[in-house]
Amino acid sequence: MIPRRTRLPLAFAVCLAGACAAMMSLAGCHQLFPQRSPGEVLYRKHCAECHGVDAKGNTPRYMGNPYADLRDNTWRTAAADEGPIEALIESGVFGEMPAFGDQLSAEEIRQITHYLQVLRGERAPEPTPK
């Protein structure tokens, strides 16, 4: 017989193992756990807090700031093509947006730019990693 003091931790371990097994079986289901492109992963990590997951700028901190909406052509210091957007991400906007040139590589900035173009409807989504 199992001592009373070890029954609860043992039951917890069994439940935890069952939950882990269920999660692992669902991990292959792409509808429940969609794969994200590298650009989307980077965008969500570095940009979505201020610009929103959809890039519309509807976040508590920046709501009403027209420059926070990245889906239109209202850009403070950049046109809507790749070069200036990449330069803007790299150097930032004084007092409004931090510079990411010291945190992100040129390739990572390019991936974010491509993902922004997907959100803007200017580019087809990139294939996601398998």
C-alpha cells in the first residue's frame, strides 16, 4: 500500500504525464498549433506590443497615434518600400520607437519587413517551417 503522504504527489505526477502525452499528440495538428514564419515570430516578439498583432496600432499605449498603424502609408520617416522600412526598424524613431539595429541582424530585420508586407497585403505569406 502507498503511504498517504505520497498519494497526492503521485496522483499529480500521473495527471501531469497524461496532460503532457495529450499535448504531444496534439502538437502535430496544425490547426490547433499553427506554425509561424520567422518574420511573424520576430514581429510578435519585438513589435506587436506597440503596433498590435495585426499591425493596426490599436494597443492601449499607442491608440490614436497614426504612426503606430503599419498597414497604411502614414509613415513618419519612411516610404512604404523595403529599404526605408528596414532603415526605420534599424535606427528607430527618436522618442517614439527604439532602434533595433543592435538587437536584430540585417536578415531578421528583412524577415520582419517581409512579414509587414504580408500584413499590408503586398506580399504572399512565406512558407512556414515544418
